[in-house]
Amino acid sequence: MKKRWLSVALAATMVASMPIAAMAEEETEAAATAVTTVGPDEGTHFELWSFVDLHNEFYGKMVEAWNEENPDKQIQITFSTYPYGDMHNKLMMSLQAGSGAPDICDVEIGQFPNYTGADCPLYSLNDALAPYEESMVQARLDVYSNEDGTRIGVPTHVGATVMYWNAEIFEQYGLDYKSVKTWDDYTALGEQLRDASNGEVYLTAVDTGGVDWMWIAMAEYGEDWTGGPGGTANVQLDSVKKMLTMQQQWLNDGIAMIATDGHTDTDGCRVSIKDGVIASFPKAMWYMSRFKDYMPELEGKFDITTVPVFEEGQKCSVGVGGTGTVVTNECENPELAAEWLAWAKCSEEGQQHIWNDLGFDVCNTAFWSDEEFAYSESNPYNTFFRVKPYEVLNQLAEADAIGTVYTTSVSPTLNDYMCTTTLNYVLEDGWDVEEALQDAQDYLDMELM
């Protein structure tokens, strides 16, 4: 049965906005941290909201570039940047009220399911994306689609999961990380590293506060614990069981540690990476910016490869995180807004800025093998690592190796319980994996009934 957007949106707002439920509309209005306008006064005017300043800086450049190339279709956009929670709640309330929403808006992937379903308040982007559809990573378009397949969001990046290796550590101990193909190979390498370093260096860190590892396992087996659009949540999947059992064994054998502060993308865990305590870990390609911004001393020491698999021939990557940009049904000229948006984020001009300025792996695969685009050493990521990142992305593309795990309306409840309870039960407390997943399933069945 298809869900109606408004009923689900009301429930989502009650949960998502609870900490700021008492915030008055005037206070919400004042939450914008930056407001800028780009483009001529005579151009068609749009309002665009984001929760990331850098996104709006990118969009501003794309307004200027569009106006140079399209003198007959000039546009002007006023950009407002809000704190994450304020923006998503303000968008939700405006769309429910039928007024006050922007023409265009960033929506973080975890929030995206709140806007799907029957009577979706977002404009179809099928026609605007048509010129780029064939060369775009389909998994990234799919996650920003409505339940009937209509494209309603334009992705920002692939977020392809890859393996990061401290090559210097493995060279120090004479170990070959490049030959690792399967998780069995990876486990054997961990045992060798443990013995060679006298237990001072861990092969990896497992997360108790994030589900990236579970997503990898599901992508490799083609499973999805959300059930996909309109499906039923089921965490008792073979892929999830295999990953948790393997991680539990790594901890017992002393070849892995629990990530400081719960997951790899924290200040505490980055200290462990910088100090050489953790030798490798899987993470999305957007994590490259964490190296450049927070761990510059590691330049030249890290390598990137594809992620190991349980069985050879499986998909070995999954898109993690992201922002889909939408056109709302309150826009007075949605066709032009959609045309500009698709061009801004999918064209060569847009993809250049997304890669060079934001450091994201782009979704338009037409540029992955373009020498000037993908391999120029003017891009800092092409010199930071021992491999140029698009060499790895092209391996994934050639093998059609990027899987899909959906973010749906059940995802917030599911992810929250896994990160606050289940992963801790298994990895911290040593619970039996089957028992822990049964506990999680019982909770979800009760909460989502």
C-alpha cells in the first residue's frame, strides 16, 4: 500500500522536530546563518535553502555560469543557509502548510524519505535529468526517487565506499595489502599484522555508532534491511549476520578495535588513524576530505582500493551519505528551476566544481575516465593518495560494482536502534549475533507496526 506523504510527514515531524518543537516561526526564520543573492534583478527569481555553506557557494558559481551560457534564460537565486535540523523542519512545516517553502532545497539522504509517497510535494525531475540519465550512477538516482520511480532529487556525489590503507604501515612490516580480495584474505592479513606489530597496530576499527559496515555487507549480497521503497524492515539478513559475526571474531582475536567515539568519522578516531593505531578501514570517498582537512600529515602515506568481498564476483561498494536537491511544488517556474538544477549538478561544468571545489566523487560517469577532469594533479586528492581516486572509481564502474541500499521511512528508527543498542550488544557486550538481531527485529516490529 502506498503511503500518503502528508500523514507520514506529520509523524516524521513529530519525531524529528521534537527537540525544537517549541521554536516559534519567528525564531525559525532567524536561524539562517547566511543569505546571499546571485544573478541579475531581471532574471527569474528563485529561493534556495541548504544546510551547508559550501553547497550554496557552489550553487552561486553555477548561477553565474548558467547566466553566461543562457542570456535568454537569466536567473537570480537567493541562497539561505540554515542549521541542519532547523532547515529540514522548516521545509517540512512549510510544505505541510502549503506556503513558505523555497523553490529549490537540499535534502539530506536520511531526511529524504519524509518527502516521498502519494501526493509527494516535490516536482518531477524526469525531464530535466533525461539528458544526463544514461551516464549517471543509477544507484544514486534511485535513492532520490519516489516510490513509483519518479526522479525527485538530484544527487551531489556517489559516496562510493572504498578501502583506505596506511600503506606505510604495511610496508614497515613487509605485508601485502594489495593482494587482499576477500574478507578471508583481510582477516588473514590482520592476524599477520597483529603478530608482526606485537598487537600494537589494529587492522581496522569497527563501528558501534554507524552502520556503514552493514551497508557494505548488504550491498555485497544484494540485500536491504529496509525492504526498499514500500517494503518491510528485516535486520535478520544473512549479510548482516555474516558481517557482525566476523567483526565480533576480529575483536576476540585482537585484530580490530572498536572505533573511538563509535565510528571512524570522529575527532577521536582520526587521532587513532593519525597515530598509526588503525591500519585500514572502509569509508565513502567523501572521507578523502577528512584527510586533507584534519590529517594533512598523512599525505603520501595512504592508498585506496576496492573493498574486500565475502565471495568473489560480488558488488564491492555502496553509496553512503549524500544530499538530494529538490524542486518543491510551490515553485512558480518549476521547469526552469529543474533545468538549471540538473545542469548545475550533472553537467561537465557542475561536475568539475563538485570534484575540484568540494572533493566529491561525481555521479556522471562520463567524466570518470576523462584525463583532464579526473587525473589532473591540480586537484589535491590526486596527489594526496598513492592512487588517483578515479582509477578506483573506474574499476567499480567497469565491474558494475556499486550496490544500492535504500534510505526509507523506516531508516531513522532502524538506524537509531542499531547504533544505540544492537551494535553495542554485539561488539561491546559480546551478545550472540542471532539473539541481538532478534531483539532488534522485535523492537522494529513493535515500533513500525
